[in-house]
Amino acid sequence: MANEPVHSDPAATTPHAAAHEHHHPTWQTYVKVGAVLTAITVAEVWAYYIPSLVASRIFVPMLLIMSAVKFITVVMFYMHLKYDHKLFRVLFTGPLFIAALTLLALMFLFGQLAAKLGR
Amino acid sequence: MSAPAAHHYTSTGLDSRKIAIWAFIGSECMLFVSLISTYLIYKGKSLVGPYPHEAYTSPTGQTFPPILDIPVTSASTFVLLMSSLAMVLALAAVQNKEVPKHTTGDRILGSSKLWLWMTALLGTTFLGFQAYEFTAFVNEGLTIRTNLFGSSFFTLTGFHGAHVTAGVIWLVSLLAIDYRRGLGPNDALNVDLAALYWHFVDVVWIVIFTLVYLIQ
């Protein structure tokens, strides 16, 4: 089993739909992904304890990028979105896109409103 | 061994349950983004402490240190990440249940019970960390009614904790089935649905950890 690829769930798709799917990764890939996630988390926490970095302008974008990489890695490899049917990708990224736009709109709206009210 | 699972194919050729869980996860994204938006909008607008990253001295002269405990939360974040790894290994073990195991390593990797136990245990540990954090905050003077930070923080992390709790219950139910009749390749979809939910809970925490705990 050690080097056997894990196959897509046979119960989830018909043969027609399965033709659009690929094999899931091996357990070695899962462990490597876990190591990458841990390393990024360590880097995030490390950055938090460097005062000069925290005070710099790159701190927030850097953390956001690292968080986004972790998010995408889990979704692609552990949730198998990289290997599964495209419809699942649409079902996930569609609402996520709307939610992200809502977040940006709210931040902009309240930021502007606060500025106008002088708060 | 398990009985074959009933298939619920749609016109797309995909199982309706898997489509449903992805649609559910999509809707959950919107729920959590609304909670995160609320936290971010209220960030820095609390009139009284304790504050997340800054010390606070009350008019009565009482001093409150920054309330967030980054080392403890970092440890709980690591625990939740590792639970996702255990979950994906549990799914792989169920999918490959009928593949012959020749070595001890193969048997360990192929034990769905072990990995489901690990996932549930790590999830419970995460909840323990959260209970510790909430208790410490209340003891330090921060409740859901203290200030805007307390209200939005407890609501956001409390909702996440409730989702983790639901996930642990789901995992325990899968474990019960595994002990009762064994989980095999025919049950892979049922485990996959639980795994997708569990990983979603993990990715939500990835975002919360950065936005709430690390960005000052």
C-alpha cells in the first residue's frame, strides 16, 4: 500500500463522471503537505515575534499571502479539489468569491463611513 | 464487511450527497466571512479594554495586559492542522481497506480506526485549548459583553468551536460504525463527506488565526 495511489471514491461518481477525475495523492504527499503547512505556520508565528517586521509595511501582506497559501494547499490537496470534478470547484469558489467581495465592500463602506464621521 | 452504499447519481453523473456537501461548504464560507467581516469592522473600536494586542489601563488604575496568548493558539493551530492530516489518512485507509497489507507500516497506514481516533482526539484537544483560552479571558476580565472586541471575538471563535464540536461528533459516529461492522471502500463517500467538512473547519481556522491572532 505504501506507494499505491489512493483512488478516487468509486461511490461518488458514475464511470462517465469518473473519467474527468484523477487519482488522489499518496500518503507521502499528504505527509509532505502537512510538513509544508507546519513550516508556514512556524514562519507566521516567527514573524509575529520580530518587532521590526511587525512594524514594517510588508508584515500584513506577508501574513495574508502565507495564510492564503495554507488555505489553497488544504483545499487543493486535503479536500481533493485539485483532483475532483470541476463542479465541486465551482460550488466552492463561487460562494467564496461572493463572500470575499462582500468582505471587501463592507470594509470599504465602514472605512469610508468611519472617516466621514471622523471616527 | 459493509453492505454496498446506495448511489444517488444526478444528471451530472456525480453523487448528490457530494454535491450537497460542497454547496453546504459554500454557504458556510458566507457565514464565516460575515462573522470575520464583523470582527474586522469592529477591530480597534472598543472603548474599554482588555484589548487583543495592546495593554490597557482602566480609569480606576487597573492594568490589563494584551489578552491574546499567541503561543497557546499556535499550538492549537498546529493540532488542528495535524487533525486534517489524520483525517485524510483515515479516508485513504477506508478507500484502500481491501488492498493487502504486508508490513507493519502498511497496517498502521491502513487502519481507519487509528486515524479516525487520532482525528477525533486532536479535534477534542483543539476544543480543550479553546475552553482554556475562553476561561482565561473571562478570568482576565474579557467576556462577550465587555467590549466590541469581546463580542465579535467570542461570536466568531465560538461559532468555529461549535463547528469543530459537530465535526468531532460526526467522527465519533463514523468510529462507532467502524467498530460495529467495519468501514470499507463502499463507505468511502460517507467518510469523504465528513473529511470535507473537517478540512473546511481547518481552513476557516487558518484564516481566523491570521486575521484575529497575528495581524495587530
